[in-house]
Amino acid sequence: MKKKKLNRGSALVFSLVVLFIGVVAALGIASTAIISKKMSSETGKSTQAFQTADSGAEIILKKIKDAGSLDKISSLGCVSEVASGDIGTGSVKKYEVTFFGEEGSLGCEDDVSEIIRINSVGSYAGTARAVNMAVAGSSCTSVSCGDTCKYNENEYETIKIGNQCWFAENL
């Protein structure tokens, strides 16, 4: 009987192929982890920017609520046609709010009662997000809850939530 000669070269090639497959798999897993971490970081920045824009809008809405109907928009912190500020510590989170009326954007010397919409832009770590919301204008201030209110040439139902009057539907 003939003995089979062991081919040592094929065992070396097989080992190299297995090693190559292992290295490719490890690199794939590592690159996926790096991409996931980067995406998570970007999502966090986007969320922070959105929350900053929302907080800026809330600050301005509170100022609008507290302002008298004769106050100028400049009393809301409007400088160079926008109101702006920092959220939190330092100046990492910033917001800018632009005011709009029936005819378009409003300036700092316009009356607060003319505001029907605000646009708040928040920025955080180089990422910016915007929030655009309606503000009940002078045509809705005398409306009783349960009545309709005309806004942007449309009529909307109003409802009472807590002790405040709100639009019953999204604009």
C-alpha cells in the first residue's frame, strides 16, 4: 500500500484564508461600532439643537404672554431683527427667534400684538434645528373658549385646557 504524502503547502494556505476571514470580520465589526458611535453623537447634537430651539421659543412665548399689547418687540430682547440668547451654561447652546405678522417678518419696533408666528432656531455644537409656531394674534384675544378664531384666513375651533384657551387642532 502506498502512503499518501502530506501536502504541507495546502495547510498553510488554509490557515492564511481562515486568518484573512477573521481579520475582515474584525475590521467590519470595528468599523460598524465606530459608525454607530458617530451617528449616536450626531443624533445627540441634533436633539440638543432642537431642545435649544424649543426652549428659546418657550422663553419668547412667556415674554409675549407677560408683555402688554402696546409693548414693542424690542422688549422681548429683539436686536437686529431677531431675539437671541443662550440656554444653559456658557454659550454652547444658542437660540435666535424671528417674528412674523400678517405681512411677513416684523422688526424690533413693531408691536408685540402684531406677532402671529415665531421661528426659533437653536444651535448646539455646529448643528442647527428650527421650531416654527403660531402665536394667537389680536384677532383671537377676545375669543371665548369654545368659539372659533380666524388665523391665516382659516377658522379654527378653540378649547379650554386647564385655565388656558388653545386651538382645538394643529395649524
